[in-house]
Amino acid sequence: MNKDKFLALVSQEKTDTIEKIKWRIQNRDWLERSQDIALKILQILREKNMSQKDLAQILDVSPQQVNKWVKGKENFRLDTISKLENALGTELIKTNAEFDKNNLVKEEI
């Protein structure tokens, strides 16, 4: 294919594709975590035979909000994760640190 034919096929309209790609690269770490959480939410909903609408009602949020969460592009806040964990009855994220909270408090005093 020659250059003229190629250019005829390509849209002259400017897009923000490059910016979106750069953003995804810059935010790759938390996006991967978000996708993991989204998949776990969907898996738990399936196991519990619940719909996204059911979860929305339990959490008193819109079904659109739950849909946003399960798309895997949400930068979750810790309070949101805690509410989801309580509603679903399971942990969505695990911490690497294992420590005795009581012993830590004693050491600080």
C-alpha cells in the first residue's frame, strides 16, 4: 500500500489515544490492583448468586457505581474497600504485614 492510500484511510480527526496510553502506563500499578479487586468482586457475586444491583442495594449506592467498580479502573479508597468487604463477607485485599497490634501499642508507650 502506498503512502497516499494509507493516509486516505487514516482519520484526520485528532484523538487523545496517545494521552490515554501514557496515563495507563503511568498508573499501571494501581490499575492492576483495581482490576484484581474488580475480578474478585465479580467472582464473589457469582459465588453468592448476587447481582451488581443486589450489592448496590446493600451498600446504598447506585448500580452505576457498582458497575464502575467492577470495570477495574477505580482508584479505590480504603473506606470503600472496607464497605465492600463487609457487604461481601470476605477480604478483597490482604496486607503483607503480620503484626500483633497489642504488642505494638505496648512498645510505643
